[in-house]
Amino acid sequence: MHFRQGDLDGACGPYSLVMALVANGIIDLAEASYMSLSDGRTRFGKFNSRLLSFGGLIGDGTDRYDLSWLSACFGNEISVEPLNGNTRTMVEKLVCAVKVGRASIVGVDWVGGEGHWLLVVGYQGKLVRAGTPEETIECTHLLCLDPMVEAPKVSLWNSVIEVQDEVGSLVNQGPLPSNHWCVGEPTKCKITNALSIIKRK
């Protein structure tokens, strides 16, 4: 399930949130696709009303507080857990979420302070301490569904955030230590936010 934002809007956060709601089994694809037709008293109607309050193109984008506010329309069905910490800590928490089958949202900043939200659906990495009881996989790349680009045709993701190289070093020096790959050349970025959307039982 992939939803693509328009070329002129700043709605990557809400798009990523809706993809997370579908991926985590909180809503189904049909519900997400026709949310704007819902009665204003329902969770979907309230969600749509809150979306409209950002303005037609969500020109100023959204932050994690905005996404938490939108998520509140789903009441006791979900909880939104901020995955705080430095880049390495946030990546570790995102990987843990993937391991338990939970898609999460990651926010990145690019040069000039412009930000973007993506849905993390997987990861790849290197094997550490192979053959021992402490064997683990250390994440080098977060595999993402990016609402900014076309839906994937041959994989479950359409973009990648490169967080470290094979020897565990940052891929870039300076304030933008990661790379965002989607089409063509990588764009330097920094992971600034991560949110885990959890379905309550």
C-alpha cells in the first residue's frame, strides 16, 4: 500500500501516517482511500477535518506533534510513540519496530532545513559477531515507502535512507550524516524524528 502526495503539497507526513495506519492493520485500504467521504462524527471524518485545517496544500508541512494530533482521531485504537535519541538510537528503535512487524514513520531534514516524512518498512545491514550467541544484524540502510515518488514496482520499498557504511562509520561528515536515495543521486540528510504507530489490543 503506497499513497503518493501531489507535486505541490507538503503533505508527506499525513501520507506517511495513513500508510502506517494501513500497514499496521489499523485501517484498511478502502477506508483510507475514501476517508474524505466519511461522516464528520466518525474517526475518518474527524481525521479529514483536521487535515483540512492545515490548508489545501499543507504548505508549512507537519511535525511530530501535528502527526500525533491527527492520530488522536483514532482514540484508544492506537498509540503514537516518539522514538527519541540520536541518529543511531532512533535507527535501532526503528529496526526493533520492523522486527516485531510494525511499520514506523521517520522524519529527515535536508540541506536548508527542509524536512520530509517516510514510512519505514524494512532494513538491511551487516552481520555482526557471526556464529556466536551475540550474532546480530547492524543496520546500514532503512528501507522506506516514500510518498514523494512513484509506488514501487519490484520491491516493497521505493527509497532508502543510508545510515552507515559497512564498517559502521557515518556516510557523510557534518550536520547531514545520512543519505536519502530514491531516484538518481543521493541527497544528504539527517534523521530528526521517528514515530512508531502501535495498534492497541
